[in-house]
Amino acid sequence: MCRFLFSICMFGFFLECFSYHVSAKFTDDILQSSSNRANASSRYTRGVDTPPPIDCKFKSWSPWSTCNTCSENTFRFQYLERPSQFGGEQCVHNQWDERQCPQEGECQLQEDHCGDMFACGPGGRCIGQQLRCNDEIDCVNQKDETDCEVMNTRETKCTGMLSIPGADKATQGYNAVTGAFMNHVLDSRYFGGVCEYIYNGEWRKLTYDPFCEHLSYDDAEKYYRKPYNFLSYHIMAQATTEEASDYYEDAVSFLSARKTEGSSNFGFSLRISYVEVGVEESSEYKFLKNISQYNNKEMGFVRLLSTVQTAHFKMRSKDLTLDEGMLWALDDLPDQYNFGAYSHFFNEYGTHYVTEGTMGGVLDYVAVVNKNAMKKNVRDQSNSAIEDFFGFVKGGNTGSSSGILSIRDAKSYKDWGKSLKYNPALIEFEVHLPY
């Protein structure tokens, strides 16, 4: 791990320099590219032939979904007829609408749908009777631990053990249309009364290096408990760090490179670049949106990318335990297909679930440089050539709710790298349809 932190420190040192001026490594590339492309087309600069602004427009609302005696809400949906283009007005309201269903009659739910097993509640999961009153919560509503005359508490090695890092992120649903993670499909806190744990091979290490501060794991981090849905979870003995730095001639070439990376990444193979649904902008979307506004041919882009991998996991291939929230949502779906109700379900829980993946963190920083100014300032290393600076951070503790531009020097980068062991993000993954 100290080798990993050494890499972080060195990368952080370069990051600190990167914050003030573009490395001379890229200067020759910028000058050469500017010379070779002096007569390049100006198609990316707005001119007289630019199409007029097109405002976003929705289609009419769909019919409301059907209510029954057990339905709480009814939904309707509005299709997008055309997106905003060329600086036109964006659609500002949600494509979903919901309202309460009228209370007509008493909801009759089947209480004994679990047979000989214990029911967590109407429409809830079924668990074995041996999980009742065992001092572990196996039902979200904690019904399995209420009205207990005798507690069947069992002291095991897993008692008080921390759960594996990133379990909540790995069990979220994935929307293949938008590329976004949704509500939980699998239960990340269900252990099924079984004590399964993984060994953290790094817990013994207490090292010091001039570049690395003290790094240690206490006894509570020697082992991590593995939730039932996880088949395997392997903490990498030496967290691997991949670093890259590149220069791009214009915004189009940079965005094309990002798109190629996305299409080759595990879970992003299904991703569609255009997002129809949703007004809220993710940090990554804002990052790319900021980049795309610099479409002038006089602007180049210097990119600094770091990917840290901390663990790899794999889910069970069968007998998975669904999140109870999703179970209740499934139970609320009408037997007869209704577009509004079923579309709302997919909008809440996604189209796929994660089958395996890699945990860690990603730091992606880009400096927008003025190629003409770079020619003038190449000798004195002036930072006046930098027009703007954007960053996107995924995973770890960034000190910022959005993670954007919160890591600006070697120290903050090192702190971020160390925090990944507690708060990793899902950076590579494979998905599968839930059926």
C-alpha cells in the first residue's frame, strides 16, 4: 500500500504543478498541432451558417396508471418530442407526474404468502424461521426481531465485524438508457444468518515513507463481513494505480476519446450517449458539458487521468436476495401491463443489476489551453495560456459534495487516495438483466 501511496504522492506533485501551468511535455505537441492544423476548418466556431436555436418540447401526457385498493399513487409520463439544440431553451420540468390514488375499499394483502417460512410483511421477503430473534436484522421493518420471547443470539467471528467497503454501491440498479445508477436492486445488508468474511491482507502493515504518512489498519479492519449476495470480494494486496496524461487538439477529439473509453468499459458497453429523461445533472455530466462549451479551434486540452483499483467482487449467479424496497415496488405493479406504472418502475430501479466489478476511484482533470498564447509564453512558462480548468472525481472523500475541483495539490490527492479504502466507487462493472 505504501507503494500505492508513493504513486499517489508523485502523481499529486504533478497535479500541483498542473494546477499552475501546462507541463512542457505538452508544449511541443501543442505547437506542432497548431502548425499542422493552421488551415483547419472552423466548423466548430459558431458562424452565420449556424442553425437557429431549437427549444425543447414535450409530447402530451400519457394516461394515468390504474389505481386499486392497495395502490398508494398513480403515475403518468410525458415523452420528449425534441431536445434543446443550438442554445435553445431546455425542458425544466420532470417527465414524470404522480398523485395519490383515492381510498376506495380495504387493501387485502396475502399475509401467508411465505408458507412455512417467516414473512417480513405483506409483499415482503420470506426468511427461514431460524432467522427469527437472532439479534440480526433480516427484515427492513425489523419484524423478525420484534415480539421475541427468547433471543437466539449467537456469538460468531462476524459479531461486530464491518461490512465490505462499497457494498451499497455494488447493489444498485443500473439504467442502460441513461448510464445512471438507481435504487437498490439487491440487498447489501442481508447476511442470511451466515458468517462469511474476507481477509484483509494489508491489516498488518504499518509503514512510513518520506513521501507517505503513516498508513495502518486496526483490528476492526483485519476482516470484513461479506453480505449474502456477494460470491467473492477480493481486496487488492497492492492497490493498482493507472495514470495517463494526454493532449487533445480540440473539444471534439477529447469528447470522442471519452466516448471510446466509455464504450469499452464493462458496464458502459450498453450506455447511450444521449439522455432523454431527467433534468438533474450529474457531476460527470456537468464536467463534460463544461468541456463542450470550448469548441473554438484555438483551444486545446491537456488531460490528467488517474484510476485507482482497490477491490474486485462478483455476485452470486442464482438465489439472489432482492432489496425489500424493490420487492414492494414489484408487488405494486398491475397484473395487466400499464406503460406509466412499468416505466416508472424502471426509472426507479433501472434495467439491469451489477454481476461483477471493480471498486476504486477516478480522477479526471482537464486544462483548457489557448494555443496562440502558448506560442508566446513557451519560454517563460507563463500560466496565462490556461483559459479554464475542470475536474471530475469519483470515489473517496473529496471534501466537496460534487467532487469537482476539490483536489488541487499533492496533499489533497494523497488524502483522497487513502480514503478510497473506506469509500470506493464502482469504476468498472458488468451488468445483467434481472429475470
